[in-house]
Amino acid sequence: MKDSKSNSKKKIIIFASGNGTNAINIYHYFRDHKEIEVSHVISNNKKSRVLRRAHDLKIKCIHFDKEDLYETNALLEVIQDIQPNLIVLAGFLLKIPSSFLAEFPNRIVNIHPSLLPKYGGEGMYGERVFKKILKHREKESGITIHYVNQNYDEGEIIAQYKVDLEDNENLSSLEDKIHALEYEYYPKVIERVIG
Ligand code: GAR
């Protein structure tokens, strides 16, 4: 029997590579939402915590290899079948190929743990970003939510949220501050962008 209620919801597909705390936070935010649902969590990393967490929550999961993303249309075809309204990158570390950008224009968003254009670009993710921010003794930092284009962290900015940094800020306190911003704002921005 068809579940017409859930089928009429707008679908989010989350791409994640690592821990997946944002992915799971987004899932919980939309779990009882009337119009939007997280339909799938997708990862290139078979052993990732995100796939384990999503699996435990009975979210539909897909694992793919780099080859499926870059050398064939295998993953693109799977995603086309799901017909997502929005693709959400949450700690996803691979580059999105142009075939995806062409198929989903302005429908792929990413979150980055700094105030872009500062501390962005290839190889800048997670702890590496935080270490640079601390090294440069920034007085404030924050998060950027942006559309994805062909270059790492360069797509049109949708929203930025700031936080003050203390003189004695360390890796874990900075990480906590940034995650708090991510958990509060990423789901709300997704809700707004999906329309
Ligand atoms: C998040 O802080 C996100 O901003 C960052 O990876 C973390 C993933 O955490 N993304 C990037 O650095 C992208 N360049 P999570 O797996 O616990 O959600």
C-alpha cells in the first residue's frame, strides 16, 4: 500500500562522510514536519558513524564508491529516481561533479565551519579549519551555508552566523561553539531554502 502522506512531502537527501551529527540533527528537526522529510542519508564512507547512526534510526541509507560518483552515472541515476527537492551536504568531503550541478541547479547546499571566504577551499574541513582560525587569533568566527558550485566553498552564500571567540579559545571550545551554531541554524535555513 502506498503511503501517500509521506510521498507528498518535499525530500531532502543528506550527503555526509564522517560523524554525521549535523545529518542526525537535521533528521530530528524534520522528523515530525508536515511538509518536509529526510528521505535518505548517503555516504562514500562505509564505516562512517553517520551511516551507523542513520541505520540505527532506520533512515534509508545508501553507500557509494568514488567510482559511482565520478566515473559512472550510477549514483546520479539513483538520486534522480528519488527526486529530491534539496541535496544537503553535511560534512561531505568529496567534490560534487558537474553532472550533479547541472541536474540540480541551486538545489545543493553545503555548510562550512568558518565565515567564508575565510578558511575555505580544498582540504579545509573540520579540525583543519579550526586550527587555522585559532592560529590566526581571530576575534570572531562562525558558519556559512551556501549553494554548491564547481569550486570548493565558493558557491553563492545563503546565510552566515557569527560567534565571538575568547582569548583562551581552544580546539574543543571552538568546535562546540561552531557545532551549536550549525545545529541551531542549518535545519532552519534548509527549511527556508526548500521553499
Ligand atoms: C561540520 O562542522 C561541517 O561544518 C564541516 O564538517 C563538520 C561535520 O560534522 N564541514 C566542512 O568542513 C566542509 N568543508 P558532523 O559530521 O558531525 O556533522
